[in-house]
Amino acid sequence: MKFGKSICVLNVGGTRYAFTREVIRDFPLRRVSRLHACATEKEVLELCDDYDRDRNEFFFDRHAQAFVFIMLYVRSGKLRFVPGVCELSFYTEMLYWGLESAHLDSCCQKRLDDRMSDIGLDSLSEGDIRVSADESQSPEESVPRTALTGRARWLEMMRKTFEEPNSSLAAQLLASVSVIFVIVSMIMLCASTLPDWDTAKRNTVEEHRIVEAVCIGWFTAECIVRFLVAKDKWEFLRRPLNIIDVIAITPYYVTMAMARAGMPGAGLGVAGVFLRVLRMMRVFWLMKLARHFLGLQTLGLTLRRCYREMVMLMVFVCVAMAIYSALAQLLEHGLDLGTQNHDYASIPAAAWWVIISMTTVGYGDVYPVTIGGRVLGGMCVVSGIVLLALPITFIYHSFVQCYQELKMRSARYARSLSAEMLQ
């Protein structure tokens, strides 16, 4: 900015905010930070509604209360809707100042998605709504804005590329490569259990080692980069998917360390068993697919939101299993009526029959032979159907809701990607 005083005043709907030029330059709101790159009053008036040169005051005819909540986001990093204000109106204010729906807290994102779905706005792109806010931006103005953010903008771009597969074309290509490595790794793991695998491995031992090393190298590099660009390192380490990544990668390096220590064989007692367990832990690589497939993401989100219903389901099953297994053991073995069924010699043994009956699996390896046991078996099956159906109804509705949320979020990313490709 080559004009005005060192103190800049933003007048938003009658509320005045004073900032220094340095603060304006690095301001998190794009529309405000772009003021610093303006060289003439004409360029300033393309970003605001009016400008007072004497007081160096910029006027914005926008919703004052909404800007208060946006300023709270600038200070605390949390963006929520204004109570009593329409979600779409506040969303329009967000777009005007350069924010997107991704900046909202998850609860408010859900409210916005529901609101847009109710009025059929999910078929429109955010770019269509943003036209009124960014119509004055020219290609020349976008260059200074990119330069202003510098390293922070590059880190954010890298974070989205690795964490959000649908955020850009580069992120989709990276996700596709990661999926290919996961598939190759799973094929190698499954093939290693075949009877003829040891013979084939001895003939092509170098090729197998190279393929395994390349896959592990890719997963390790991906995990390290994602950790380096993460905003909150501690939060990154606490995420379940990141923990699974570490669990899936670690066995390879432990195996290599044990091999260097002189314990490479599979028949070294406890060490050999430990090695085989570590190799099987590579199956956790499949969980990496949850980053790239909507169905697995929906399943994980549903389980996280419905943990109370899941606990309730387990309590129902455990209580019924305790009751029916005790009665089954008594009727089939405990009464000693000359027809003792040794498959029900104990309550834990009868519990196996109860669980496969309540879930209507019925392997047929254990079954009652007395009349009382068969009547109890019928009651067990019917009550199992009822007990399982009650909490599953809540879980089903939550699954549908989570799927719709993630589907709309994915659609927004897809529209952003389409706009990026067109540009």
C-alpha cells in the first residue's frame, strides 16, 4: 500500500476496527489482505464500498454482527454461525471475506449442508455464489495475494494434497498412487501365505525385497511428509488413521532390525512367532484406503458417532448370552436326566451356542437335544433378532446421515477441482 497512514481502519456495517499495515498485509481474510497490495484508490474501491483518504478508513457495507464472529475466527481459529442469522446469509458473508465452508466447525458444516440440501442448493457450485464477492478480482491481483501468504500458503497446499484426496488434481493423483501401493502390498502379503511361495521367493528373492522396500518407503515418506505439514503435531499423532499407519509401517523396520541382530529365521521360538505376527500386522495397510473411499469414511464416522448405540448393543447381547447360556447348560447337562449333552458341559461352552443362535448363524456344530433345550433355542433365536434390531435402527439412520454429509463434502471438492481444471 503506497498511500494513506500507517494505521488502517476497517468500517464494517458501522463498527470500526483499527489495524497496522503489517497486520493488514498478513490478515487471514483474503479481501482484507489484498488491500495491502493496492497501489491506487481505484484498486481499493474494487475491494471495498468506499474509502476515506484523510482517515485512511475503508468502508464495507456488510453484516456487522457476522463480521464479529468472523473476527473471532481470526483470533481463535473457530468459526461458528451467528445465532438467529440464516446459515446461507452467513455463508455469503464468509465467501465475501474469502472464507469457505471448510473453515466452519464440523457441527456448523452439517447445518450448512442440511440447509443447502433442503433448498436444493447442493446442485450449485460455490463459485456461483462467490461471483458477487470476487467478481472484481483480476488475474493480476491474484499474484500479489499468492506472494503475501508465502510459506504458510505452501504448507496449507501440501497439507490438503496429502490429507484431502479430493481437494485438487494433484491430491487425486497422489491418492491413486497410494492406493496402488496398498494393493501391491496386500497382494504380496496374501501370496506369502501360499504353499509354493517359499520356493518362488528363493528363486526371486531380490525382486521381492525390492517391491517390499519400495512400498514401505512410499508409506514411510508419505507419513513423514504428512506429519511435517500438519498444523497440530500432537493432534496428528492422536488420529486413529495415523496410528494405524505407524502400526502398519513399524513391523518392517522391526523385522529388519531383528534380521541384522542375527534373528532372521521363522523358527527361532518366541522370536519366530513374533516375526510372523509382525508380518501379519501389515494387513492394517488396508485401513489406509479409508482416506480415499467414501464408504470406509462413512463407516468410520458412523461408528464414532454411534459408540453409545454400539455399547448398548453389546450390553444387550452379553446379558442375553449370560442368561441363555446358564439355562442351556442346566437343561442340556446340569439336570442329569440321562441325556447329558457334553457340548453344554459348561456355561462358557453353552455361550458359543447362544451367540451363534442369537445372530442366526447356526453352524450346526453345537445343538440342543432335549425338548427344553430346543424350546430355549427357539426363544434365543427370536429374542436375538429383536435385541439386534433395536439399536441397529439408530445405527442405520446415523449411517445414512453420515453418508449424505460426506457425499456433499466430496461434491464440493469435486466442484472446486473442476474449476481448477478449467482455469
